[in-house]
Amino acid sequence: MFRPSLSLRGLSLIACSVLAFSMLSTTPANAELTIEITGAGANRIPVAIADFGGEPGSSRALTSVVRGDLEHSGLFRMIDTTGVAITETTSPAYADWKNRGADALAAGSIGPSGDGRQEARFRLYDVTRQAPLGGAAFVTSSAMLRAAGHRIADVIYEKLTGEPGVFSTRIAYVVKSGPALYELHIADSDGQNAQAALKSREPIISPTWSPDGTRLAYVSFENKKPVIYVHSLASGQRIVVANFKGSNSAPAWSPDGRKLAVTLSKDGGSQIFTINADGSGVQRLTTNSGINTEPFFAPDGQTIYFTSDRGGSPQIYRTSLNGGDVQRVTFEGSYNVSPRISADGKTMAFISRRENGFRLAVMDLASRQVQILTDSFKDESPSFAPNSRMILIATEIGGRGVLSAVSVDGRIKQRLSIPAGDVREPAWGPYLR
Amino acid sequence: MKRLIIPTLLALLVAGCSSTPDTAEQTGAPVDSRGANDGKIATVTAGNMDSRKLPPELTDPKNILSKRSVYFDYDKFDIKAEYKDLVAAHAKFLNNNRQFKMLIQGNTDERGSREYNLALGQKRADAIKKQLVLLGAREEQVESVSLGEEKPKNPGQNEAAWAENRRGDMLYSGEF
């Protein structure tokens, strides 16, 4: 592990606003997300990423992933490195890089690892202080070259911002094509390598990652009613977790991955239950007769946030698994729904109706201060990045569903869209283990 | 609890799926061992196509029973006076025809959270079911579920379209 370094002059100012996705390279595929930055941090760190040394094809691919990740995070500005041929073994010419305007420099190479695979190595330097910031090496197969690039970008990101990077994570989302084709896609955080985990003629909603990143829980309407499934991504094996009389929806994993909180209408009304991930051990949590739905586990594994209309309008409440009091959490406005708690437990993202638009909002849970982060009219389904710094939402632009990643301070905005499809129901996966 | 495990051929199964999730009820195409040269073709029906024919009274446009939809106001789930007779007629039919089952699908317009809308659609379906049971349908004859905002009848983004989508549909066995 690297210790985060905040030694670069000026970097601490932006260390708290972080990032996410990166850029599309060249893979031609009809259903891949394209990313566009629509808002960037005020003080982007000038970074020079020298072309990686080694076999030209691999090194070019690797360099473009690292640069793309950092640039599209909205936190970094790429310094031109044209004409420079250096690697991790070259002593950096600090004065030259300072003249080019770089605060930090990374140089590396890719070459045979000895076991038939390749090894990507790099070192990072603080140009201002003229000091090395460390480095790393990742052994990779050619097919996983992009993954190695994301890992390198994660290290650089963490070193320069003090926050873990999420370039190596994956996202899930639903693509609707035409009137009756729904696909649940899994892609890298930069929208690349998209693969369909499920195709259906009927809607798929509310995908959510198991904490270990191997399974997704979701709601599928393939049987003409909402039923909750848990789907193992590697094998494609699916388990029906809840198919009771009435509707079964809104799955949310417990932090230990053993249980789900779900909404069932089997006893009348929409009530929140917990259920084991294999469908056993159903326990009812709410008793209010109205709507109780969208449960979400706080990181303590004991507190459940949820949406209820018990007060006359949809608002967010929280309760304890062991049956404590129900407390109302939102008070401003007449429609506050879809609570999600960041992994650090500090922030709640939710959707709030303001001036007739449904907008992404965040609440600082300590101060209860609310901030509206967008001026959209149709934001939905927020999902935190595992570093708690970015929120992925579905929104609508020109009548078409797109995804947008927004930093918790609202400054950085990225848009992810698929040319021919409606994209919705995003879920940001956990860190890779 | 029913469990479904689909290790492979997932896409095929899902794409063609319109019936129950119970694997025991999923059957393959019949195999005709007499050979293909007698020109016989085995017809395989998918989903509920082969369910019993609905009696004419449910489909005759002049009969109130041919109407199946109850419309709701925004964020509301009470059955408006104009639909009371319709619901009462279906309650009477269910009471007189105990072999029939009904699925009520609640729907909402597209505004707001998908999951909240699912719960709102459930409330609408439950309201219809409650009225049906009150007027003579058997509890076990009727299942109320929600499609939320997922299956809009009218995909438009205006009040007229939304009003069409705030709806509960009463479907009989064979229609879903």
C-alpha cells in the first residue's frame, strides 16, 4: 500500500473532490458507453504521463488508459509529453518538467514478466519538491492490459489526491433498446468492456452489487410481475430470492453480503423485510400500513434508511434492524426518495423534487445540511462510488436516458451515454479484491 | 419459496419466457418419434396461449366486463366514482365463476422514483382488489401486483399520456 501524499503544492485544496470514469479508446462496439465531461474541478492538477516504454502497441494502449482515466476524472490536466522517451528507470529531469508546467510526472514501461505474461511498471514523481512518490508493478495478460492501466491510474490518483481511486471498479446498468428489449450490462468504470449479464423482453430494474462484487440482485418482470433474483456474474446462475404473492422489489445488500432488505406486498401494503440471500429467513421490519420501500443498509449493518409516505408525502426515514424507533430524516420539500448512504457513512444521496424537477441531492448526515447537486428534471437511482466521492445517477437528456456521474460537491460532472439506447438504473460496484 | 436455477441458455430462456418461473412446469417441444415424412408438424405454444378461451361476456365490447382498466389521479390510489360499477361487475363475475383467477397490474406515470412508483402502483392494484373482495370475489382468486412506471400504455411525456398510464388493469387467466 502507498501512503497518500498530499505534499504537492496546492493539491490539498481539491483533495476532497474526487473522481471516476475515463475515456473511451478505440474498441468498436455498438453498445458501449461514451463519456463526456460536463464539469471539472476548479483546480486541476497538472500531470505529465510520459509514454510507457516497451512494445509500441501495448505501451500505447496502456498510456492511453492511464491518461484517459486521470483526465476524465475532472481532477487532472494532462501536460504534453511529446518527444520525451523515458521509463521508470530514467532519472527525471525535474527542471524540464517544471518548465512544462507539471506538478507531477509518471514514467513507466511494459515488458515480458518471465512467465509469458507482461509486467507494467511505473514510478511517480513530485516535480515541485523534486522527490519520488513511489511506484508499482502489475503483472497482466495482454487481454487484461486495460485493467493494469486502471490500477496504475488508481495508484496515481490516490497518491495525488489522498483518496482511493475507483478506475478499477465496474458498473452495472440497464439498456432499453426498442420497445421490448432490456439488457443488464456490466462494464468497466470507463464504460469499456460492456457485457450483457441478462437479456429480457420485460423490464429489469434496481440492480445492486453484492459487497464482494460477484453477484447482482435485481428485479425482473419476466413473469409479468416484479420478482427478485440474485445473479452470479461468472456462472450466470440465478436464484429467485423473493417471488411471493404480490410484488417483490427494491433489493439492498447488507454490508456482510448475507442478507437483503427487500420490499414485499405479500402482507398488504408495501413493507420492508429482510431475507437471506438464498431466499430463506424472511423477517418483517416495517408495520406502517402505507408505502415503505427503497430500503438501504447504512455501513453499520444495523440501520436501514427507506422511503415512506406515512407522513402524507414520500419522505426518507430510518430505523434499526432490532426494531428501534422510526426517525424521519428529510423535511424540506414534498418528495424525497431513493436514499443511499456512502461507504464512509457520512453522506446520504437521494432524489428530491424541487421546482417540478427531480434532482440529485446530498445530505451531510452529521449536520443534516442538504445540497441540491443538479438542475435536472428527471434524476433517478443514485449510486455511490466505493470511495464515497462520486454518485452515479440516471437522468434524461433530449428524451433519452443517460447516466451521469456527479461529485459529492457537485463540481465534477460526467455524462455517459449509449448512442442508440436508453440507459438507466446504474449501480456502482465495489472495489475489486 | 420457488427457486429457479438457470445455469446456461439464460438469454434464450429469458427471451422466450412468459410463463411461470417453476421449472417443473417448463416443458420442451414434443418429440415426434414417427419421423418427419408423414408431413405432421408439432405445434408448440409458448406462455399462456393455450389457456382456456375467455367467455364472450368478458370480451363483448357491449358488455361492461370487456372494460378492464381503472384510472387514477396523480399520486392517488382511491377508486373514483365513475369506476365503481365496473369493479362491481367484475366482482360479480368472479363470484359467479370461481374457477377464474385475476391478476391486477397497477401502473403509474413515469415521474419520480421507479421503486416508489412500483409501490404506488401496488397501492392502486391493492385498492381494486380490496373493492373486488368486498363485493364478492374470493381473496385467493385475485392477485394484485405492480408494474410501476415500467410498462407505460402511452410513452408520451405529457399530462394526457401520464393520465393513461395511471391505471390498474384487471386481467383474467389467459390474458397475462
